[in-house]
Amino acid sequence: MSRFKVGEMQVDAGTPLLMQGSNSPQLYTALEGMGLRSKVLPNGRRQVVNLVLPGDFVGLQAALMSEMGHSVEATTDMTLCVFNRSEMWNFIRENPKRAYSLTWIAANEESFLGDALATVGQRTALQSLAWAFAKLYQKGEALGLAAGGRMKLPYVQQDLADALGITTVHLNRVLKELRDRQIASWQDKVLNISDWHELTDMAMLESDHLPTRPLM
Amino acid sequence: MSRFKVGEMQVDAGTPLLMQGSNSPQLYTALEGMGLRSKVLPNGRRQVVNLVLPGDFVGLQAALMSEMGHSVEATTDMTLCVFNRSEMWNFIRENPKRAYSLTWIAANEESFLGDALATVGQRTALQSLAWAFAKLYQKGEALGLAAGGRMKLPYVQQDLADALGITTVHLNRVLKELRDRQIASWQDKVLNISDWHELTDMAMLESDHLPTRPLM
DNA sequence: CGAGACGTTGACTCGTCTCAACAGTGGTGG
DNA sequence: CCACCACTGTTGAGACGAGTCAACGTCTCG
């Protein structure tokens, strides 16, 4: 594995890592810090496709396709593990298990995006927010970034709003409702979930577990 | 390739092929006919994730993950090429090129879902519909299923509405607008595009070409 | 001939957007 | 050091897009 690692990279918050439409020679794995993937439409509106947490692989599209469908940027200082795109083919060829892993990652991502699509398409803003909080907390917990109902969430309201397909103004109102009803709050970059059951109920979460990877 | 093919299957319109949450032992490639992937929320609302056209691979999630995130059903009579899930690992191991192809398929799907997410999240109903028509026509053209601005689209309004995250009632109104403005119409299961330029303009399509697969 | 699925249209309601104002914060330059 | 500005979060009032409810027409099929 480390044969393919080119090095580590440190970037400041706000740094763009990959650009929509371009074709980077580098791929990354997030080690520390958080970021987001987004795409912007010609009319200037932005859709946040998903959030990047430690452990996430970034740039698979750049590796396989002629151009990236979205941009990736850091929202906090990040350290990333850097790979060379040109090694991708060797990476797959030399060990089928790794190829399997990559495919699993892509399929997993697809599965998540399907959920996100159902959220934006079928849930109300309140349900969407509950869904996002629940999903994030689940993932954070698995990564050891969350515990006791608390998790650091270093994003601005605009980021989450763009992810859920609503405006910051409305997100703010919905946040207030979740706060007033003592279900969850998100202030000073910290998510605080006080009523997990109510939250997941509101979110209409289908399964309470993250996708698991079957043994090969 | 044919070593992995178990056989062909014929199904009638309306037949479910894979069920959300289940774990089918079979995978398919669509040969003829059309279908759709969808997921339903606990409150009964349905999100159509995408449409299945000839050539599409169906069931990658079932193959790699413990359970399917969505269901797949046929909307017309279909013939499918059937593969055995248990052969998946051999399939990948024996030929890295095939592993690469699979990963490419998954990444491509992810890219599409990102677009769809941006559509549902950031576009108005009119723009969404234009986007869907344009995307479908592009794909149909590449498959030889569309020509001269015409393409068979054997779905009901409910299907498209669920794909775009709107109601049939509203879809109907928006269809009428597209018809009245002489941009495109969809009647009797046939899509008819009369003003491609206006349509793609309205859809805010970023690129006029389908994702291409780089040579390995 | 009746029942059900699909499409179409109207009137009204409701969720979300837009526009706007204001407060708190941190950064920058004079 | 402080005035200023940009960015973020918060809240209110009104507008608009899309949903809901309902009626009706057409078609297919038993």
C-alpha cells in the first residue's frame, strides 16, 4: 500500500483540492480535518454532494473518469495522504483485493448518494436536517470523532444548507425548531444530540447501522 | 465473460427484480426493455434513483454490500443477462481489466447521482424536467434508441415525478409549459424534443457529452 | 358495463424563498 | 488602537413555487 503513497500534504482551511471539470494527477485520503465535495451550476447555485471526514477517499472520479463531476475543498486545516493517479492501474492489477476495495468504496458512495437524493427529493427541511445530523453522528461515532451525543462539525450554515437543498435562512429556522424541541442543537461548530430516538424517528432512518463490508 | 453468464431472463412489465434491503444472489445486465431503480421511505414516499436502459448493469450494490439500498423493477417487458453473485470475486480476480470496468461503472453511477442530487436540490421543476429530458435523450442517442429528436420513454408520469422529487400534478403542469413553449413534449410514451438548444439551456447542462471512459 | 389506472385541470394551502434589517465576530489597515 | 469591513448567524414580512384535494375525461381490461 505504502508503495503507492507519494507523501502527505497539509492544507489550510478553504483550500480547494480538486476542481470540477478538471483532471488532477493526484488522489487523496483524508487523514485529519474535514472538507466537502460540491458542484456549482451555471446559475451560481451550489450543491454540496457530501462531506469529507477522516478516512474518506477523495478523487476516485478523477482517477477513473476523464473529468471530475464535482469540486473538493477543505473546510478545516487538513492533512491528506497523497497518491499518484498514474499508479492507479498498477494498484488494481497487482492485487485484486484492492480492486475489490475500490469498487466497494465507489458502490458505497453510490448508496449514500441514493439516500441523499431521497432526502432532498422526498423529505421536508426538518426531516432532512434530522437525517443529516443522524447520518453524520453515526459516521462520526464509527470514526471516534463523536461520543456522548456530541460531535465537532466544523462547517458553516451555508454548507449544510447547500447540502440539503435549502437556504441558510430556512436552515436557521429549522435549526431553531430542533433546538426549541430539545432534540439537537448545532452551535459553535459543535453538534449536540439530546434525543437520539426522536431524531432518527423524525429522519425516517431506515437502518440504524452503517453499511458493512462483507468479507471477501 | 460468458463464463460468468448464467443465462438470460425474460420478465414482464411491472416485475420487481431486486428488493431494497434484501440481498439477491443474482446480478443483471439489461439487454432489452426499460426499468427503474427506486427507494421508498417509511412514510411511503418514493424516490426514483434512476432509470434503467439497455446496457445498464443492475445489482452492483447487491454484489458488494450486505444489502441493496434501493429496489429495481421493470417498467416494460425486459430481457436480462443473468450473472451469479458468487462468481463476482472470481470475475474481479481473474482479470484486472474487468475489475477496472466495474469500478468505472460504479464511479460513473456516482457521478450521475451527484448530478441528480444537484438537480433535485438546486433546480426548479421546469429546469429539472428539462435536465431529465436532455440527459435521457443523450443516453438514448448513444444507445441508438433515439433519433431525430424522438425517443421512446415507456414510463408513467408518476415515475418521472418521483425521480424529480415533485408531484405528478405539478409535473403535469410543467410538461404543459414545455409543450406550450414548443420545446419538448412527452405523450403516448414518446418524448419529442423540438428545440434542443432551448432545452439544454433551460436545463443548465454543463457538458454536452456523456462521460467517456479513458483507455486503460 | 363497471372498475381501476392514468392524465389533466382548477382552487386553495403550505413549505420554502426572497428581501431586508440587525447583531456578533474576527481581521485589516490607517 | 480603533474604525471599518467582510463573514456569519438570526429574525421578520411578504411573495412564490409546489403540494393537496378534488373533479373529470380517457382508456384498458375483465
